[in-house]
Amino acid sequence: MLRVEGIVGHRDEARFCDAAVECVEVAWDEATKRRLRRVTDSGTDLAIDLPPGSFLADGAVLHVEKGRIVVVVRPRQPAVVVQFRTGERAEDLAGDAFRLGHTLGNQHLPADVSNLRVAIPITTSAAILRDSIERLGLVTAHVEVTDVPLWCERRP
């Protein structure tokens, strides 16, 4: 068993470019847990025991040893994805984004925001969440339920 007690970097750092990568999946809702037990894709048994306030973001390097790194990856999970369309009027995009953000905030739902896409993890049921978003009448976005890798990480 390999005991991990901290995050030692990110897989995109130059010092890791030639390392063999061993992956450990951590779901979005487990990313703030200090203690986890996992097995990597290569079969390494991990005991993760992190300091308070740690966050297991996608790409976090948990261990380095002899040209090998152990890296956190996000598995694909069910989510409602709201994809805003380019070429829409700024006023319409801003209004739709505000309504969506207000609704998600009122429900205390996490959201993964990147570019013109918002992915919301399904915490109740896909039908309930999708219906809640579709009732907003967003005119600049397409809404679908699909499996995506959710980041939902704290952003500075």
C-alpha cells in the first residue's frame, strides 16, 4: 500500500513530461475529502491522507517515484450540460447566464464552468434538474443530459 500525504504538483509541469503516468479516479464530490482509499489503473493500492483544505483536482500529482507519477483523473459522470451558443447577442447571453447562475445558486448546486459550457452534477434526478433549467426559457443555450468529466474545483 502506498500512503499519500500531500499533492506534489500538477501533471502539466515540465518536470513530469517524461514520467510514466499511473491514474487514480476521484469523482467531483470526493475531491475535498481528506481521506480516501483507491486503487490506480495499474493496481497500486493508495491510502490518501491529505492536509485540511486540500483539493484533489484533475491532474494533481500525488506521488513521484523513479520516473513514475500517480495522477488524479476525473471519471465521466452524469450531468446536465448547458451549452451556450456563440454568435448570440451579448444581452441575451448575459441574461440567460444570470438566470442559470441564480437558479443554481438558490439550489446550492455546484457547477463546472468552462468557456460557454456549464456542467451541473446530477444530485437529485436528471429529469428534475433538466426541468428546472428548461423552465428558465434560455434562448441562447442547448440543454442535454450526458456523461462528462466534472471538475467542479475551487477557483481563485
